[in-house]
Amino acid sequence: MSSVKVWSRSSEISAFGVCFSGHTFGRVGGMERDVLTEQRTNIKFLVKLSKNGQEILQMLEMVYGESAMKRRTVYKWVDRFKEGRESVDDNARAGRPSAGEGERR
């Protein structure tokens, strides 16, 4: 198998055809929103390559380190994409939107 160089913001990983971006859109639960979307996009890509949850989790941990999604969250998204989900965005929720940057709750 040939090695493919892939770049993240802070590291070089070979043998994974995964895309990473560096945009920031705000924080969600202590994690940058773009990092969540980025990881979901990578999970979707790897599911399409028939990778299993454990393989995907290991790859995310290699790339994101402590910022990687937790095991339960990875498996939840793996299942969603295996069931045919295409969107990497959160589902819309009822209720008041959370406060933006600089706003009080």
C-alpha cells in the first residue's frame, strides 16, 4: 500500500486519506465547533472506506490527541453514517439557541 501524506494543523500522518481544515466557528462543550465537524467528516469518509469503529477511533486519536472525540461519540457517528446519514451537522433542536461569544446566558 502506498503512503499518502495528510496534514492536520499540528501533525503529519501517513496512510490516511483524511482531510483537515483550520477554520474556527466557536466552541461547543469545550471543543472548537470546526474540530467536531472536521472529525465527523473524517468519520464519514472512513466509514465509506469500510473502516470499523475501533480503527476510526485510533486514527482520530492519532491525529487529534486529547481533542479526539470520545469513544461513545465516535461509535454513535459511525452508526449514523452506516445507516445512510449524509449530513455531518448537528440535528436542529427545539428551544432557545445558546448564547454566542461575548453574550451572557
